Amino acid sequence: MTLIQNLNWRHAVKAYDATKKVSQENIDKIVEAARLAPTSSGLQPFKVIVVENQEIKEKLVEGSLNPECMRDCSHLLVFAGWDKYTPERIDYIYDLTTSERGLPQGRFNSYTDKIKAKFGSLSDAENHNHVANQVYIALGLALAQAAELKVDTTPVGGFDKKVIDDVLKLHDLNLKSVVLMYVGYADAEKDWVGPMKKVRLPKEEFVIEIK
């Protein structure tokens, strides 16, 4: 199937079959799609926490607006962004880049000095908002990869971030949860959206062409 066909196939699942588990191979592919996502200045300012442990998921249920999905999905992916950009984090990424590409250390100093100054002038909230924008690009690629594998998903923006951050101790890693992704296989009887027609704005309303 083509990417467009896969995207037409997928929908935000409303009920999961707790007896069906996604293979580790497929989880790895979904996470790898997120890892390979483009990010601003290549900084990759987030991590993906993969939660399969049922006891941990039960603790996270308190922070979910759809607790049954949280409880019954095969895996929960938590996209957690840096709390803010720091010179140390920027240097780490660019030191890794130069090392992996066989370039002299400090090759990109003139550029990194600029982005350090840029982010240094922003508030912590503005910093994290910029990070969150990068996270959503990765989420989109993870959703697309799952659709290609015919693995069901639900992207989740509505949740209690304090609960998620506290249970997973994200504060200790200087991270904040941004968005969740339930991964599993739909319960065909309970997933009421599954049989319904996919609805999006028609192209003529969605696209503004400037020629």
C-alpha cells in the first residue's frame, strides 16, 4: 500500500484489545521512525519512553482522559521534550555530529553560538514550546510508520502532564511530557470509530494554491 492508502486506513482508535500485543520488531520500527524525524538545527530535543509494563501503565491511568485505552493498549509511547535548550545540550549534539562525520571538533561553533544566543534570549516556556513543535513532527512519522505496519494507534494530547511526569520521574531527566501515543490493536466491537467513514476537509477547502 502507498503512504496515502495507509493514512486513509488509520484512525485514532477508541478501544484496544488487551489480549493482542505488538511485536518488539514493530515497536522498534515505530520508534526508529520517530528517531529519524527532522528537527530544528538537528538538535533532536526529545526522547521517546516506551512503556509496556502493565503496573506502570496502571499508575499512569490516573493522568489519562481515556483510561481504558491507556490500560488496554499494547504499548504506550511518551514523547518527552527537553525542559529547555542549554549550551551543554547543544554542544553535545554538535560534538556527536562532528565525531560521527569525521569533522574537526568545533567545526560548527559559529552556528552553535548563534542558536545558543537565540534560545538563551527566550523564556523557559518559550524554549519548551519550541521543543514541543519538534516532537509533533516525530509523532507524525511514528503514526505513519505504524499505519504502514497495520498497527493501530491513538495520538493523545489531552492528559495530566504532572501525573505522567511524576510517575516516570521525567523531572530527574530534565524532560517534560509533550504528547502520548497508544499503540496496539483495536477491539473491533468496542472501537466505535473503526467502521465509520474517514472525514477530512475536501482538498478545495484545505489547500490554498498560489501560482
